[in-house]
Amino acid sequence: MWEPDEELVQAAVAAIDAEVDALQAGQSEEGAAHVASLLEAVGTLVALHREEHGRSRVPPELTEVLRKALATLQLSELDDALVIVLERASLCLTLDPDSMESELRGLLDALRARDRAELLWMGAESLHIEQAFGQDARASRMAFDEAVEGELWQLVPLGGLRTVELGWMPPTEQARFWWRSRGAELPSDALHEPRHFERVMRLFPEAREQLEAVLATMPQAPAKVVDLSAALARRRASHARDERGRLRAAASAAALDAREIPLSATSSFEVSLRDGTLLVDVLDDLARGGRPALVCAQRELPFEPVEGTNQRFALVPGDLEPADWRIRVPFVGGIEEMALDDVAGD
């Protein structure tokens, strides 16, 4: 269960107090900088679900000062960040994963600039003064978003480098930082693995033309058709034998059926098998009313809750033979999927 970092809470409170003191002392030569820093700190507390901590520390008499500063605020840092993202995004497709962080520091800094702008906006919303933003600030934010949205698919290879800086906030807030969170459930090699392209195009429909062009340059292997029931049965039977393929003494049919066999796991959910039944144990917060499902193309088979358990779900898959079955789990912070071959291992 997510809990806020209290050190970060206290650091944001201290930043608000310092900026309030500076503004009350009339340090007008750096007034815009003080206002931006104050609102970013308030926005940080909003994202930490400590909104009242920030709002209560901003004296009402400063409201007009904040409004006037927002009316003339320039987000030139965001304009510069947009140029960097547009220039560097395509490098994510070709760089070696080990050199990503060192080669793309400028790109990562550009994403941080957009983070700061959003925290500033969240702070202004908390104080009910977001309408005071002038046209220049609004235009910079809109230009970044409109341009980067069409290029965002290229950042998928960044993997954890793109999402790690959301770790301090709860999943419910991360979706607002879409330049980091959108497509975060994809593996970092998704743009180099044709089997993931359907998922990529579903998450980034605006990139379909570019992705199809990339796919056309790759060697095409015949589709792998998997009978899920048979694959799981073979997987279960393999546990009845030792590493040399000999039948284990205790592996009677009854014992084998009663035994729970782990198949695969992520940090958010685990998949196991018992007597032909797929089991999913969910370790994170599910979306409201959500449950795991076995999905492929237009078909979706929901798992059923297991009575008397905490977020355990079961499904008897039957005889299914499509090539791209996946286990999909809807979490508060977004949807995660596990490919069939990661589960069946066949």
C-alpha cells in the first residue's frame, strides 16, 4: 500500500514557508521565481495527498500577488524542453539500453521540466487561481503537449528511466503525468518485438503508420498458435518429473492435481496453476470494479473472485487456440498485461 514520503512532505512544507517569507519581504526582483517555486511545492503536496498541508501555509493576503505573477509568467524552460524532446526522441529507438541514461540526459531533463510545470499547475488549482495563468504560459504548455503526444511512442525504450520519477506519488496521480505514465506497462523492448506491436498500437494509435513501417522492415515469423489448455497441461505434467525427466515418486495424479504450480509473476500480480485452473493473485490496488481477464483481439474471458481470499481470481480456460492470448489486470494506476508465452512457457 502506498504511503507518502514524510521527508518529502516536510521538504515541500519548508519550501512553501521559505517562498512565502520571500514574497512577504517584497523580493519583487525575483517574484516570478518565488511564485513558481511556491506553487510547485504546493502541487507536490497535492500529489502526495497532503493538499491541506500546502494550502493552509499560504496566507490569503498573498493570493493577489500570486495571481499577478501568473498573468505574466513565462515558461521558456518548457519551450526549450519541447525542442529537446523533438530532437532526441528518435534516438531512443537506436541506442543501446546500457547507454540510454548517459546519452539522453538532456531528454530526461526535458521531461522533468514538464513535471515541474504540471506541479505548478496543480498548486495553482489547489489555491483556486489557475484561471490567472496568462496566454504565454498556457500556450507553452499546450504546444509541448500537442507536439510530444505524437512522438511519445518513441520513448517506450526508456523503460524505467521514464517512469522511475513517478515513484514518489500514488498511482492515482501518475496518470496526470502522461508523458511518463502512458505506455509504462509495456516492456522496454516492445518496439523491437513484433509480438508487442498490437499492444503498442492500441496505446499509441496515432503512431500506427510509423509502427507498421517499422514492422515491415523486420523478418516475419509465422504466427505461433497455442492451445492454452494443452500448454498448461504440459506445464503441469513437467512438474511431475525431475531435472533428468524421471517421474517423481510422489507425483501421483491426485497429488499433481492438488499441487499449486507457480507460472509467472510481476511486482503487481502472480499467475499459478492448480488442476487446470489458472489463478491470479493481485498484489496491488485494482481499479474500481476491476478484475483480471484473459484477452485476445475482441474476446475477453474474465477471472472470477475466489471466495474467502484476498484478491485471488480463478479461470478454467478450456481449449483456446488464438496466437496472442494475454492476461490483463486493471490497476488503479493503469492496465498491466502478461503475454501467453510468459505464462505457458511452451
